[in-house]
Amino acid sequence: MENIMNVESARRILGDLINQVNENKQPVIITRRSKGKAILLDYDEYLRLKSLVEKTKEYQLVEALERIRQAVAAEGIPCETVDEAIREIRSR
């Protein structure tokens, strides 16, 4: 079950909430006017999620580049021509 708390209540016991999140590794959803506004999250979990986001971005880039290479090959343009153009753009 999710731990949900309004911002006013969370403010009063912030130190205890931080200890609770660190101990049980369960996030606390902070609400204002019954709408989720923030999440108090264990720092290690934050780092893990941040790493996943970065890995996902890298994967998406690799996939996009592969689609471009396939489209270029389908048009009969040598990959070396594309690689050379990329090197030229990067050197600017």
C-alpha cells in the first residue's frame, strides 16, 4: 500500500519521514489539495531510476541510429559516406 501524505503533515514530520523512507525503502507521495505533487524517495532508489533513464536514452539513440543506417543502406548510400558526414559534423 502506498504511503500518501499531504504537504502540511509531511512538513511537520519531515525528519521522521526521511528515516522511514530510508529504512523501509517505500516512497511517500506528497499531496497538495488531494493531488500528487512530489515523492519522497530513498536516495539509492533515485540513483537506480536515474541510471535506468540514462540507459533507456542510450538504447533509444542506438535504435534510432540503426534505423537510419538501414534506411541509408536501402537507398544504396554507402555507410562510409554517412560515417564521414557524422565525423565532419562532430568536428565543428
